[in-house]
Amino acid sequence: MTSKLAAPTTVVQSVEKHGFLEVVASGRQGGRPERTVYRITPAGSDELRDWVGELIAVPEPEQPRFRAALSVMGVLGPDEATRLLQQRVAVLERQLADERAALDGYHEKVHSLFLIEAEYDLAMRQADLEWARGLLNQLTEGTLPGQDMWRRFHETGEMPPEVAFG
């Protein structure tokens, strides 16, 4: 039995096929590979505006790895979770300081419109830091609801009756 595989279609080829791009020029210089220059079509501009508009207007739940880790954080003991959150807070603090300094330098050279994405990233990272600090404070102060039960489970290996399944 033989199978024929179609040549893979690149994203650019697919976008061109749908009429969103058109070839403007194609050529080769010296021994370099052939180069194709594309231009966005009016239909492509409309599609791009619709797509960006939807991305901006319609919130969708993000699924970062940290959120996934929080959903199963109970597999760690409270002390280990505290230690790891301390590491996260320290890394976020360094990253934020570095990114703020870099962004401040760009504001002098680049129009603010082109820095919106970086500003958003900073705001999200700042929110992450503040939230992680809050959880860390609860853990270090022993005020996280259920923390004593969590600790007992990791010390004894026995599931407390109030959370046991069955």
C-alpha cells in the first residue's frame, strides 16, 4: 500500500490561496534562494482588522502553566510550596525591574503605540507578583484556609476525613 502525501502548505501559501495576500515580485540574487515579496490585499486587510478586533474585544481564558500548577499545588507540602513561591516572587521582582528599565529606555525612542504590548505584559507580570505575594503571605502567616489540614496530610500521609472521597 502506498500513500501519496501532498506537499506541505505553508501559512503564507494558505493565506495567499484565500486571497488575503498577492505576489508582488519574485526573484533571485546571485546564489541566494528565490525570494517572493507579498502584499496584503484589501480582503486581507479586512480579515486582519476583523481578527485583531475580535482578539481585543472578546476576552478568552488564558491557560498559563502557573495556573495549572496551582490546581495541583496540594501534592507539595506547605513548606515546599512556600519555598517555591518565594523563588517565584524573587524572579518576578528581578524580571519586572529589568523590563521596566528596558521599557523606560524605549519610551524615549519609540512611540507609545508600539509599546502597548510590553506595557500589558508588565501589568500582567505585576498582577502575578502581587497575587503570588498575597498567597506567600498567607502561607508564611499560616492563614491560608485548610493549611493545617494540608500540613497534616503531608506529615501523616492520611487523607483527613473532611476531604476523603468515598
